[in-house]
Amino acid sequence: MKDAGLAHEHWRKYFDPDEIDEIVENTTTTMIVSGQHPVHVRLWQRQGAAGTVLIASSLLGYGLEQARWQLPFFRAGFNVLQFDFPGIGQSGGPRGGCTVSDWVRAWDDATAYAYAQFGSPLFGMGVAEDGLTCYYANANKPTLRALSVHVLYEHGDPDAQRYQGPPPMVRLAALALAVGARVRPSSTIPLSQVMRYGDVFEEPGDRELAQALAEDPLSLKHFELRMAASMVARHVPPVRFEDCRTPVQVVASEKNKLFPYSMVKRSFDRLGGPKELVTLTGKGMWGLSREFNEMYCANVIRWFNAQT
């Protein structure tokens, strides 16, 4: 069915007129169930046989708002299956209250649905927590031909929390979150206390689009304590980096303030299977412009095509 979210005009602020036309013309939506949560799914379907790229929402945005990194894959001849994490965007679940385990399970369920709908080959990509959980869920999974992620590390790596302050302060905050998540798991923390949009979106022209995202009724405004505690807790990857045999591309930003390049590179070096590192020299975490998204996706499309 056509997306109910299209009835709200706010999403149009993120796109050029021709992109809006492509989104309206080429996407349909459905729902799958993951655990006890309804998960919103957006489909870009080609006629005939084609590979399928799976894309989860990032935590800051949601699928419709993030169509700029779905469009290039569809234009390149892929099907695209995009899903919003539970508790994010147009999916159900406690708002900002689901956990890393919920997101990994959503990847598993979305992958199973994609395989049932489209068959092989399947590819997975992500840019932040969505990319990290893409690895956790899909490394060495037989149905996945290749992965591409923007950040790679083990949950609980102290460097992943360097953005929040000195290590002793981060450890104390993690302990407080763990206690708080046990006592009052649904209590909330404003997103602005965890990260600043200006440190995520640093490309020219991003300020206006970031403001639109901050004002978007579907964007995340608060984290529940259980979600925040889950993100800083240690989660060992089901497949050690050294044991991974799925081809993995890492497209890493050199000036990423949230996820240090040195940490991502260290994790990349540990990968035991086919791999490629693309360094975005001088770039920060992410960009909202059409130019940045199309440049980024061109690297991923090349990698996926090389695996077919």
C-alpha cells in the first residue's frame, strides 16, 4: 500500500522535487512483526530479477526521511527493503525505548522477510547503530551476500563513548544508566543531552535540514533509560570480527566526532574475511545533502556489484 506517512507534508522538506516524485512513484509500504512490535517496511521493487539491499533506519531519523540513501540503490537496479527499528519512526514499540537486542531481532526478521519476498542475493548496509547491528545480525548469515557499514566496533568499546566525556565519567554514567534502567526503565533522557545535531551533520547546508529533522514529529526526541543503557553496555558480536567470512566494506569518515576513525579502523583490521576500507577524507559523521548521500552510496553500490 502507499505510505500513510506521505499524507504529512513535513517529509518533503528533505528532498528536491524530482526525488519526491521518485519516492511517491516507486515506493509501497507494509508491516512485519518482530517480537511483539509492528515494524514499518518500505519497499522499492524492480521489475524482474534483481538483488535486494536491506536498510534499517538510523536512530536520529526514520525511513521516509532517509530515502536519500535508498534512492541511489533503486536507480542502480536493486530492490530496496527499508525498515524502521522498533520504537523509531513509523514502527511500533515504546518510543525511544527498545534495545540493541530488539534491533538485532528486527534485522533478522526483515532479512527473513526479504529472502521470502525476493530471494538471493541480499545485501545489508547501515550508517550508525543500524550498521553496527547489521553486522551483529548478519555476519556469516548464508542469505547475505555482502555488508557495508559506516561504523564498526564492539558494543562496550570505551572509544565508542569518547564523545560523551573522559573515560571515568563515561564509566560512571554507564553504571548510573544500568541502575536507572533496572529501577525506572521507561524514564527518559532528552536527545539533546546525548548528542548534538551539529556534531552529526556537518556538510554545507546541513543546518537547515537538521533543524527540519529536529522539528519533525516522527524524529526521536528522547531516549528511555533502557535504550540508553543497552547502547553503552557490552554486547559481544555473535561472530567475532576475526571469524567473519561475509564480505564487509567499511566506509569510514576521517573526522567522525561520534565514532572515532581509529576505533573503526582497528575493528576493520580484525575482520578475517574479504573486506574493503573506504576513507572519507576530511568528512564528519554524516551529511544530509543529496551530493553527500549519492557520493557515499556510489562506494557501496560498487562494492555490492563486485560481489555478484
